[in-house]
Amino acid sequence: MAQDRQGAEPPVLPRLGGRRSSFRERVADALRAALIAGELRPGEVYSAPSLATRFGVSATPVREAMLDLAKEGLVDTVPNKGFRVTAVSDRQLDEYTHIRSLVEIPTVVELARTADRVSLEALRPAAREIVTAAAAGDLIGYVEADDTRFHLGLLALAGNAHLVEVVADLRKRSRLYGLTALVEAGRLLASAEEHLELLDALSQRDEKAVHAIMSRHLGHVRSLWASPD
């Protein structure tokens, strides 16, 4: 078994949660939350058995979930040892954010003209969940509501499935660490509330406001993930 953090105890992982249907997906969600929270650190090697011990499950679903994260570029496999958490440089984050701004901002601005209000209002419960999860420090709930149920759901209204797939990949790859500190500082809640503000602007067909909110939100997201201190 690989030595995690040179013999130190492996991190305590978040409890399993979310709405995923399979156990493997739920384990992967919890591991993502551990990455975001900073419980799994870049450059460190973690073995599936040691992580499974903290879950109270067998190593198999943990190993399978880590292989899923490897496909997303979040970890690398280390033969006979486990998985190393990949580091994301500031330059990579800037590049991811730049691509997202080129794709997401004009797409969402166009939705101010094309999306019907019923479809937009259908996303309001997810926007409220984002705020609730941020206030409660529920990382798994926050990521699930923020990514799958709001942002990707909003982009899906444009009718371009490939665009949604590309943005989903970029969002996964740009996850950083130290989110717990942001929750404690109350900075995450302010970003969460921008989702409701965005929906209001879209419903009002205010393209300038939508552009400003999306630009501000992406800027906040970049600084939040990269600068937890």
C-alpha cells in the first residue's frame, strides 16, 4: 500500500451525498468534493485502500471512481502506488477561464433573446439550492447544483449538446482547492447569489446586464478557486 503523505493518515473525506444513481458515481462526487475542499492535495499520492478505509467501503469502487477522475485530468495513475492529484497552474486556469468566457458569455447573452421564461424559471430552484448549499458549506450539493443543474442546464437551452459537453469538461478541469476557507469567510455565498441575479436579468431580457453578470461571475469564479487566502 502506498504511503499517503509519507506515512501520514489519509484525509477525512466528505460524506457520500448528491443525487447520483450509482455508488461509483457517488464516490467520484465525494472525491471531487475532497479535491475542492483541499482534503486531497496536488502532488500527493493516495492509495485506493487507504481512501476506502475512510469511506468504510471496499477499495474497488474507490479505485473505479479514481479512474473516472483520471479521465477528467484531475488525478494521474501511479503504478503500484495509487493516484497522484494533478496540479493546475495559474496559466492553465487563465486559459480555461478565457475559453469559458468566449463560449459561455455570448451563449448566455443570446438566451436573453431566445430562451422562454418558463424554461428559465425552471432553473430557479437550482439557483436557490446553490445559495443554500453555499451557506451551509455543503460542497457536494454546491458543485452538483452549480454545475449540472444550473450552468449546464442553462447552456442546454441553447440547443447545442457539444457546447455543453465542452464546458462541462472545462469546469471539471478548473476545480481548485481550499473551498472550505471560502465558505468560512463567506465569500462563496456572494458568488452563489449571482446565479439568482443572472436569472432575473435573463427573465427581463436585459442583455447588457446578463453580459455584465456573466463577466463578473466568471471573474469571481477564477479568483475564488485560485485564491482561497
